[in-house]
Amino acid sequence: MTERAPIHVGSGEPMLLLHPFMMSQNVWKQVAPLIADKGRYEVFAPTMLGHNGDGRGPFFLDTNSLADDVERRMDALGWDTAHIVGNSLGGWVAFELERRGRARTLTGIAPAGGWRHFTPAKFEIVGKFLAGLPLYIVVKLLGNRVLKLPVTPYLTYPAVSATRAGLSDEDVADIIDDVAHCPAYYQLLVKSLTMPGLLEIADGKAPTHLVICEKDRVLPHPRFTRHFTSQLPSDTKVTHLDGVGHIPMYEAPQRVADLIVEFVDGYAAPPPREALGG
């Protein structure tokens, strides 16, 4: 297991970055510094409960328990609110944090949770992850030795990027390490069968940006985005990010950083005059 200490860089208004299911803060390793380099944001990207490098939590995890843990981290930083960005499961948790009043703005990149209790989409996504159980077991048993198999990169990229070229060998190694050390795989999947997704997004108050990834094979548009596009407030910004897969931070870090900052800048406080040279 590789150390997955939180990424914490920059200064300015607080920005929280939340990773996808089975991954870690590592997915933000290129994006977070790009945002911090703008000089306007203090960026914090933790690894969520039950994922690589963090605690296991209760036996059955759900998005509420993940949000509880993230709130404790925000409190420890002295953050009452933050600009919250979440990808996939991180997007689902971001919407839950917004419901609790912790979001200044909300950016959901291919967010999960776009279903009701008995929506077929929920059972489809759970089925996709359950279908990956044999691969999960192989990774658990072999660990980093699985990287020696020539087929590994080609089994890895479809759930992450649009093409194999979207992932470096280092990215593949990091992803395999995260998957091999993710008790949330079974903790969350079991619990998700008994719970609905996001039911109150129409009541959201924070400015919201929905990012839809063109080549997303995990939560493909429009089947898994319809709940958001039909339920979110009419002033929600919607961006279609072309040519990228479900976790676009790997293959397009600059584009992801730019779209996050462009949106958040519209709602952030202006920089002090001295920062502008005035």
C-alpha cells in the first residue's frame, strides 16, 4: 500500500476535491497544483473513508458516512464552507455536502447518485462493479505483480479514460494500488442496494456546475445524467467535456483545472488589491 496523505496546496478561498469510487486523492495530483498555482485557492484533496490510505470505517459504508468524515476534515481545517468539486462517488458526496450547507459552489464531474430507489440505472451501475469482482480478487491476490501482465493497462483504461494513451504506466500502477487497498468496494456496494441516490438536488442553493464526460463508460450520458439534467435548478451550468472518460483528471488535467477555476472564479471573492499590484 502506498501512502496517500491528503494533497493540501495553495492559499486563498477553500476548495475541496473529492475522488471517485475505489480511487484516492491521487487522481487530483496533477489538477490540484494547477488550481493552486492560480494563487486564489487553498486546495485540499483527501482520501475518503474506506479507500486506499484511509480508515476502513463501519462495515457498511454509505455516502452519508463518507460525508460525515469529510465534514470532520473540513472542521479540522476551520472550513465552514468550501468550493466543492467531486468526481463520480466524490460528486455524490459533494451533493450531500451541499445539502448540508457546506458548499460555496458545487462542481460535479460525472457524478454518481443520479437515480431514485428503484431506478434501473442504480442496479445497472452496481451490476457493473459486481461484474468486476473477479478482477478485484486478482488484484487483491497479486497486488503490484499484476502490473507485469501485458493485458493490465488494457483492462484498466476503459473505466477511467477514453483511450489507453490517456493513462501513463505510472497512472496504471497508482490505480492498481488504489483498487488493491479499497475495502469500500464491498462496504459501499452492499449498502447501495438498499438506498436511493440523490433525491433533493432540485432544492440545491449553491451555484452548481455539471460536467458530462463524452467517453464515460461507467456513467454514460444520457442514461446516467438525465436525473441531473432534469432535476437540477435551471440556472445550473452544464459542460460537455469531449474526448475524455469517466476520470478525466488523468488524461486532461489542464482542461479540468481550467473548467473548475473558470466556474468558481465567477463566485469567489475578488483578490485583495495588493495581490493585483494596487
